[in-house]
Amino acid sequence: MKKLVILLLAAIAAPIALNAQKLGYIDSDIILNKMPEYKSAQKQLDDLAAEWQTKADALQGEVDKMYADYKAEEVLLTQEQKKQREEAIVNKEKELFSYREAKFGATGELFKKREELIKPIQDKLFEAVQKVAKNEGLGFIFDKAGGIMMLYADPKYDKTFEVMEELGIPNDQQPKDPNTTQD
């Protein structure tokens, strides 16, 4: 019975407490895409990924050629030769898998490079978000680009441009005033 009463009180108190909180949201995609250092870091990552993908494609081509050659010559090969060729193909496939894992895996070089290049930019954005939240007395700021689904967001709570201002990013786009209409 006590648990039910406590649960009921918590259910009643939660909406009251949430109503007292001020909310805001940003679109980090807009902000990041206007930061030159982010664009530069993203280009570096894209260039590295393209370079590594070219090498992976070349290795895949070698595997494919080895397999095609094996299939074409299979009837002429002895059991020992077949075994050697199959082992060579398997070894080349392992090399390809290891290369892809080393470059593109969850702990691969691309992941590490992304951490190195992007994390300082994200930290800078996070600090600006915190400043805006504190300056405007906001309890929460959501990122609508971060995969949080918002069915409705009142533009008056959009803090994207305030965060951009805090970061010193020029605002070439005026925030939309919800009280004005286009003719």
C-alpha cells in the first residue's frame, strides 16, 4: 500500500516538476556544418576513408582474381595444388578482413582519427550549449539532429543560433519568428 501511495505521489509530482523546467533545443547539424574546423576535419576523414577503401578494393580484387584463376584451372590441378591454392585464397581473405577491421572496425584507425579530430569540436559545441543554457536559465536542451524524435518543436525554444553566436559563427540565416507569416 505504501508503495502505491508513493508511486501515485511521484506520478502527480513529476508533471508539476517538469512544468517548472525551461526547455530548449538546437540542431547540431546546422551548427557543425557552419564550423570551418568541422568541415576540414570531415574532409580529412573522408579522404582517409577513400584512400583505405581503395586499398581494400584492391585486396578484394586480388581475392576475386585468385578465386577466378583457381576455378578456371581447378580441373588441371592435383589435390596438393588445389589445397595450396585454397589456402592462399583463404589467407588473402583473412588479410582483407584484417585490413578492413584495422581501418574501419569499431576500434580501427578511422574511429581513432574521428575521435582525435571531431571530439575537440564536439567539446567546444557542448561548452557553448552549456553557456547558453545557463545564461537563459534552461533546464534542458535537446539536439533534434541527434536522433531524438520530436513530434513538435516550437521555434521559440530553438537555441541553435544562440549557440552559434556563442561559438562566434556568423548567422547568415535569420531565425524564423513564429508570430510572422509569409505573404
